[in-house]
Amino acid sequence: MADKCILLDHGSGGLASQELISSLFVKHLDNPTLRGLEDSAVLERPAGRLAFTTDSYVVDPIFFPGGDIGMLAVHGTINDLAMRGAQPLCLSLGLILEEGMALDDLERIVVSIAACCRDSGVPVVTGDTKVVPRGKGDKIFINTSGIGVLADGIDISSKNAREGDVILLSGTMGDHGITIMTRRAGISMQGRLESDTRPLHRLVQRLLEGLPGGVRTLRDPTRGGVATTLNEIAANSGLGVELREEFLPVRPQVRAACELLGLEPLYLANEGKLLAVVSADQAETALRIMRETDEGAEAAIIGRMVGGKAGRVVITTPLGGMRMVTPLHGEPLPRIC
Amino acid sequence: MKYYDEYRDGASARALVAELRKVVTRPMRIMEVCGSHTMAIFRNGIRSILPDGLELISGPGCPVCVTSASHMDAFIAMADRPGVRVAIFGDLFRVPGSRGSLANASSRGAKVDIVYSPIDALDLAARHPQDLVVFLGVGFETTTPTIAATILAARNRNISNFAVFATQKTVPPALTVLLEDPELQLNGLLCPGHVSAIIGAGAYIPFAEKYHIACVVAGFETTDLLTSLIMLAQQIGAGEARVENAYARAVSWEGNTRAQQMVAEIFEPCDTQWRGLGLIPGSGLKIREKYRDFDAEVRLHVTLPPADEPKGCRCGDILKGISNPRQCPLFGNRCTPASPVGPCMVSSEGTCAAFHKYGLEV
């Protein structure tokens, strides 16, 4: 498909659309449910409650170190399901393409989506493609929705955090956000910066099995970073959060880039990390379980839930001083996911 | 990470905190002039461990904050002109003028580009030959050399659709105004690190002598700041008023003479309006006649419209250190980082933004 690009015809529903579907989507994403190409996918009804989520992806650039927009779209939606304790079952895939997008780029993204689906065991079972005229979009926008199933008794929510609970972060902060920001600013850094995009559902299942009843809250700190997500947990639980700055894991190259650009890792997006609030007596077990996995190898205990300071996140600095950690405010951030 | 970790080490910082407690032997008022210092002091938690008697006052050292409403209105009017594309640093995007912000202008179709360096604005001009790209020059001595270098680069590269709307300011004339103010009884100045890298630590000698005020040039890391506060407290305790340089790894006594020469080649001093401080003679920079082709004010015949400061906003007194943000009736309710009324809230280095973001009592 060298030198070829997306035409308005590819979204018309006619012959060109069908060709694109069979030569690209069915070829790479094939599975028995998708193969029928009917108007909707028909699924067997699983036992248990369902979790249902949707997210749209507009990241610029569409390819970046460590991933691409397709990977984000699969991982992001799987992770949103996992954060409620659900086992992801299947995804939908909606694409909005800009006329003139290189077909090679599209194929690269579809191949990447297919690889992520295989790796995570979560298939795309239904999809849609539209094309907008040149200048009305930006190469490609993706929407994925996902359905997951919750085992009996699972109740994971930011409301459930209790006083004295311990907060864990499954790895380093800011890798995705800083990778995109430095790409956009045209800055190349010594030391490799790479997005951390990855699915977290297996890590979540390990935690749920290993700590029956002990996991209160799971959240993935994407846009707005760890700072904003912790503020949401504090607000929803009616408790305060206390952090220790020296416990926060950050890669040296991410820290260096943050110094250069005047950014704080606490506010940078992550695409493959989770915050877990667990009961204090199970915190060490939670840390051990996380560190036994690839996803959580660099996990750390970063703080705890406290009473009396509802909705506030406070951090103790290395010198023993304190400051507030407020949520991200509407800064003119570039499109990072 | 080298050059960072040794200045942030918790144990050495805690030892310095203990020493600071020992040397503050009388009430003292110290102004941190620079907005980056204000933010660093909050971020490190230094404000929460200050000994009794040591009062830190945040000064006017945030260039966005001291940009007058009249200049903001002129920026927005410029962005609205057909055929003009303005390039700005991100901080300026949401600063309110008297009728909306550049963000509002952008949403109604004005071409507003956020850049990381003036050179990016020049590249933008090269890519958009049909537009006149105007870089909005807001900044202190730290920013001006790169703007000067960009104008020289524009001339060398023969890029004629590039101009600068110069509103940069210089710090020393503003210090004079502050130190002349009878309301603001200061004992010491924590002098800016980046500005001093350009103008040199020697620039504060006349202030130390004339106003008998202790001056210490400070860096931005935890131990830099604590060491500088200790040096100031020792001077004040001993009744001394000298200039000391605690940031010698970046700042020399004479400053960056090459940058100074480049700035003098392109710019000349002029009177300019500061938000909060009013008109300060000789505190602004305008583009010299020789480089008028790159002067947006000349090319687009800009006149500065009269503009009212927002009602009830105390940014003026806050910039002078006379009020602190919590004394402003708008702080935290009508004026927040999400919906700022005054410039001290919108700039990431503004005093109100620092109090709102990090202040424990909020």
C-alpha cells in the first residue's frame, strides 16, 4: 500500500470502505465475533455484573517512543475497566481518519492495535470508520469502548478509601507525559524517554486474588497525573492524603526533562501505572505482589489516607517542610493522549 | 542526578533549617524578588518551616504579573488583526486583559501559537510567509537576550514577516521604586538567580549602599535557598548591608557581558507601565530605530489603549509586597487558577498562584 493515502471514498460505505475493512481491519484484527461484519456484535452473556467504559484518543504525534495512538486506545480502555476491578472482555474500535492520511501509517496503527489485543487477550469485536475532509481532522482520532465483567463481591471505588489506608503507586511517574511533551518541543534528551503505555488488568487480577477484600481503590493517573488523581480520591472519600516526596518514584531522565521544561512529574500523564489504596495491614503484601510483576516492578508505597483534612493532599518535602498538592488547573497542555 | 541531588538532600537541608533557626535573632522582613524563587520556596516546603520573626515577602518578579492591562489589551487586539499570527510563551495565554484573554481570541479564530523560545517564533514565520508573526516580548533580563538573538537571526536569515512587540522590563529600576516605598520596610533582598546571571551580582551594590539593605543572590534548589536565607539573617543580625553571591555556579559579579552587549545593540531603555507599580522611568526596553523593521509597534502602528485594572483585585499591592494574597477579597473564591481575575493568579510564577497551589492554610 506504499504511497497510498486515505480518500473520502474510504469512509463512504461503498466499495472502497469494504476493501479497507477486509484488507486491513479483518486481516489484522480477525476473530469469530468481528468476522461476521454485521451491524452489531452479539456476545454471550457472562455471569456477574458488567463494567462499561469509553474513551477517545487524539494524541499528537500519533507515533512516539514506546507506543502509538492505537496502543493507547487499547490499553487506556482496558485500564479503565481494570480500575473498577473488572476483567476486560472485548472492545469496540471507532476511527475518524483525515483525508490524505498515509495508508501505511494506518496499517502500522492497526497492526499495533492487533498486537495489543492479542497480548492482552481482549479482542475488538465491532468497529466503524469515518473519513473527514483534509484539514477537518488531524490524521487519526480513535474511540474505544470496552465491556468487562466483575466477579461477585468486588467493589473498587475511590469512595471506599478509609482512614489509615496505605497508597501505592505501581511504578515511576510521568514517563508518558514527558515523552510526548519533549517530542512536541523538539527536545532530545540524554537517556531514553519512553511512554509507559501498557495494560494493567493482569496486575489488578493478581492484587484482587492476593488481597481478598483489601483493595479499596484503584485509579490510573492519566491526564493530570498522580497529583490530580489523588485529589479526586481525597474528594470522593472525604479524607485527606499525606505523601512523602522522597518516596515518589521518578526516572532520572524524566526528572532532568522536567527541570528543563519547568514541569512537575506529579502532574504528568501516565498510561501504564495505577494508584492502589489498600488496608494498612495488607500494604506490604500488596507491594510484594506488585513488585513480582513486570508492570509493578518499580512499585512504591507513597503515602496514606488521613482523617480530618477532607479533600486535601499534603506532601512532606525532604527537608521536612510541607505543602499542598492541588489538582491540575486548566493549563494549555498539548494533546497527550 | 548531578547538580541537583546534592542541593536537595534531605539531611543537609534539615541541618540548614536548624541553623536558620539559630541565626534569626530579631524580626526581619526579606523580599524574594523573583517569581521562580516564590514557587521554589513553596514547593520545597520552606515557607512552612520558617522560624518566628522571619517574614518572607513575595516581590514583583513575575514578568507576566507586572504586564499592564493596557499591554494585554494591545496584545489581544494584535492577535485579532487579520494577517497577524502572534507567538507567545504559554503563561500569557490565559492572562485577562480588560476584555478577555488571548485564549478567548484564539477560540474566536485568532492565530495564537504557544512557543518555547523566540527562535521557534522565527521558524513559525519561515513556515507561514503569508502571515506577519509577532512575538510578544514579555520578560526580564533573562528573556531579552534570546529575543535580541532572534531579531539578529531574522535579519541574517532575511525573514521579513517577523516582528517583536517589545514590552520587556528591567529589574533594578523596580527595586528602586520598592525601596523608596515607606510602607515596605525591608531588611533584606533575596536577589534573583537567573536575572543576576545576566546583569551580575554587582548590580545590587548601589542598593545595598544607598538603602542599607542586605542582598544575597540565590539559586533555586533547597539548600541554595536555605543557605541564602542564613546569609541574609546573619547580615541583618549583625547590622550589615552587603551584596553576597550564593549562586556563584551560575552568577558572576559582572554578569554575562556578551548578552548585555547584544541586548544593548538591539534595545534601548524607555519608560514603561508596571502593573501595581505604575510608570517607572527607564524600566522598559524598546527596539532601536536601526532595527525598526522588526518592531511590531512601528510596523502595525500600535497605540496603547487606556485600560482599567479589574475591580477589587489587589494584584497591585501584592506585587509590591504590601498585601499578601489571603488579604485579597477575591482570592480563592472569584479568583482561582481555573478562572483568574488578576495576573498574579494566572502566571505559574505569580504570588497568588503559588499561595493557591501550595499554601497549606487554603
